[in-house]
Amino acid sequence: MQKTTLTYIKYPLVIISTILCLSGVRWLISSEPWILDQVANEERLKMTFIDLFLVEGNQTLADYLTQIYRFLGLYVLGIGCILLSFTSNKFLEIFMVRQRFLIVLGILLVSNLILGYVWIPSSHFIYVMWGAIGLYSISLYNHIKA
């Protein structure tokens, strides 16, 4: 395989994986991680977080949301690290590994985009997902071309 083709497959995948890692860390370290997508979350809830936390019985909801988002952050960080570990030239030179990597990543990206439009259509994460799909398309095109 030509080194140039491998480069055009590898670096978009490295960028996607790195963005996943950074997003996971962002959810892990944020004091109120649900606020990172506040507009979309409040639109989905049909109320503000202030109103939600004022409802009787919801005093511990902030702690619960923090816990849920910490798990989300951990899994997103983990997926990013796993994907990043498979972007070395040794792995990507193996056709079957590269093909499976691209199939799984494609399914993950498209399903996340669909769920984003269904559940949180005003989320800024939809733009991030479209960017990731654009990068993915570069890798997929060069994989097919190789």
C-alpha cells in the first residue's frame, strides 16, 4: 500500500479518535456535565435545569446526572482510546483490520447522528458528528481506492 494512501486513511481516524478522547475527558472533568449541551437538553426536557432541580424530590438529581455523564465520559474516552490504538500503520496496513475498523466506526457515527436528530436535534454535537463523518468519508474513500 502506498504511504500517501495510508496517510489519508490514518490521519482522519486519528483526529476522530482524539476528538472522542477529548470529549470523554470533558464530560469526566466538568462539574455540571449536563450543561455542556444545555440548550438541547432543556429543549428535550421542556423545562430549564433550574426548574427541574426545584421540583420536590429532585434534590439529588444533579448528583445522579453527574454520575450518568461520568459514565458516558468514561465510555467515550475508552472508545476513543481503543480506536486510537488501532490507528497505527501496522494495523491499518492489514486490509481486514482496516475494513472492520471502518465498518464499526461508520455504524457508530451514522447511528449517533440518527439518534442525535431524533432525540436532541438542536444539539451542537450534531455538527461535531457531521465533521466526524466528513473525516470518516476521507478515510473510507482512500480505503476503497487502495
